Amino acid sequence: MQRALDMLTMAIDSFVKPMLKLEIFQGLRPLQITEIARRAYRVVYKPGDTIIREDEEGDAAVIIVSGEAVRIAGPALEEPAEAVPEGSLLGEMAMLIETRHSSTIVARTTVRALRIAREDLQDQMAEDSALADHFVQRITARLSTVLESLKAIDNMVADSASIVPASRGNSATQNPIHVH
């Protein structure tokens, strides 16, 4: 009986360890992370299997525990296939909110992964308000970062528009159109 318990503890530890390195889980109590790992699905992808697909609705995040995966489609893809290392968290927002995946990730070798389903995580957050607060703070921080990036882009566009000379003789104030 003790051996079985030790094996289970080792199995959980092998899934918890990669989670500890991920920013979205930092600040959680070890028991909270262990419970997330306990509720998560263990998945094995064979070489060539699609882990997540661009433009598909996601209902879970996937942590690559072992094996090699590649990103073959998505924004800012610079190579035909971009390596996705062990320990990567894919589709993290899908475990929290309804969203579509922005990339396609495929297993290059056998990939062992942890799939954290939104429904299971939401059940856990309903039971643990501190966990819910943690993820609300993470989403808020992520949205703030996106907002700052959008503001910076908006400012760059506004600055570049202000240095482009207006064309002469074509503006509506210079050549009004009269409708009778």
C-alpha cells in the first residue's frame, strides 16, 4: 500500500514540477498547485499528433511535461517549424476563459502532457476563492500589458501620421463637393 502511495506521489510530483516554473502558477500554495495537477488529465501525444490547432476554440491549457513539440502555424512564425520546449504552457488563457488558439502545435516526438480543463479549474476556483483571486490578478495583469502595447502602437501610428505631409489640393476643405 505504501509503495502505491509513493508511486502516486512521484507521479503527481513529476507533473507539479513543471508547473512551479510557470509564471501563471507562481504565488500559489503548493497544495493548490498539487490539486490542479491532480484534477488535470494526463495525455500522451504520438509524433505528428496535433496538440492545439490555430483558430479552434480551446477549453484547456496544456503543459508539455516531456517530449518535443513544434509550432507550425501562428503569428510571428519565423521558421517552418519552431521548437516548443518541455515545460511550455500552451493555450493558458483557455483554462480560464473562452478563447481561440492562436497557433498550431504538433508533437515531434512522443509528448507527455498535462491538460488543465477550464471546467475543472473553474470548479476548483469555486471551492477556493484565493485561487480564483490569483487568476483574476493574472488575467488583469495580462490585459494591462496588452493595453500598454496597444497604446504604444497607437502612439507610434499617431506620431507617424503627424509627420506625413498632407497632400495639397485634395482635402475636403480645399475642394468642397457641392450637392444640389
